[in-house]
Amino acid sequence: MLEVRNLVKRYGTHLVLDGVDLDVAEHEVVVLIGSSGSGKSTLLKCVNLLEEIDDGRIVLDGVDISDPRTNPDHARRGMGIVFQAFNLFPHLNVLDNVMLAPKVVHKVPEEQARDRAMELLAKVGLAEKATAYPDRLSGGQQQRVAIARALAYDPKLLLLDEITSALDPELVGEVLTLVRELAASGTTLLMATHEMGFAKQVADRVCFLDGGALIESGPPSQILESPEHPRTQQFLSRIIQAGRL
């Protein structure tokens, strides 16, 4: 589904991604872990073409979307992305937030867009909030709406960037439950998270990033329980000391 080859990203003289290679198969759940500043969020933004890359290739479903001739807006139609911040439009109610992209970007007829939006809101447990405005929702509810919005045009790949980091601890569970259900239903997921226990339960593969490089990758049992690279071992020892694994 996704092939990333030798991906390089710089901000001025600062090297943020240093030749990253990554594959994500269809229906696979790949989790990115690493300390803040390791390059996880930048990698997701580059995949979604929200950041211009300096070198390398990004191939989505056989199409080189990093080709300068590629229309970024067209390429993004194959992906959905959800950030830490919910980024819902405050002047639109929940239903209109979810309907907006299908109607405006994908030219889906309004009735069809409405039916799909209500189906997704039911899926995330928020059908009864369809006419509510974002400021009337909890953080967990807003994040579930953001996920529904990202799913509204049936993306081939869903990117999740630390989607629980801005939530109060009691709201984290409801969002992770939804992601767990998406994974079980076969959604192809590439996500960055600090929730190590969740990664252990749900991921098909865990990738550890450090200093912009992909240091180690493998099944959760290998990476989280028996990492080989000293830097991975050091990172996870701190996680264990903090009681987060």
C-alpha cells in the first residue's frame, strides 16, 4: 500500500528525516514510536504531502506521489490524517464537519454525503451528536469526530499522529477503542503514538525512530520486549521506568 524510500527532510540545516525506508502493506497496522523530536510527526506529514521532501520517494498504491508533477490534492484523496489537535471547524456542527470534504473536494452529492457521514458517526458512537457544535463535545468526542471525518471518503491509508496526546487520561481509552475497532476491521493504519501498551496489543509492526532515522522495526513482541539496538533498549527502559509499558 505504501512504500517510502530514502526519505530525507531538512528544516534549514537541521536534518529531520535521514534516509527513512518504510513499507506498509494493505490492512497492516504499523506503529511509529520514539521520543519527541525523533521525526514521527514529520514522517506522517511528508507521507501526506503536507511537508515538501528534500529527497526520496513516496509510493502510494503503486503511484509515485512524491513526483513533482503529482497534484498533492489528488494524491491526498487516497489518505486520511488525524492530528493531536482536533482541527474541527467551530462554525459547523458535527454532521457538517464530516460531510464537508466529500461534498466540496470529492463532489459527492449532498444526500449521499449525509448518509455516509451519519453512518460514520454511528460507527464512532456519536450519531446523537450530529447537530451539536464542537465546543459542546468533550475532547474524546471531538477526536472521534475527527477520525470519522478522515474516514468520510474511504481512504486507502489512515495516518494518525499522536491522537491521544492532547486528551485527558480518562478520554484516551474511548479513542483507542475506536482505533482498535478500525484495525480489526482491516483499515490500513500508520500511526505515531506514545501509548506503548496499545501498540503492543494492536500493531502488526512497530518501528522505532531516533534522530530522524528508522533504527529498528519488527513485531511488537520483538521490539517492545526484546529490542536488539542499544538505543531502542535505552528508550524502552525509560518507558518501563515511567510505568508506560
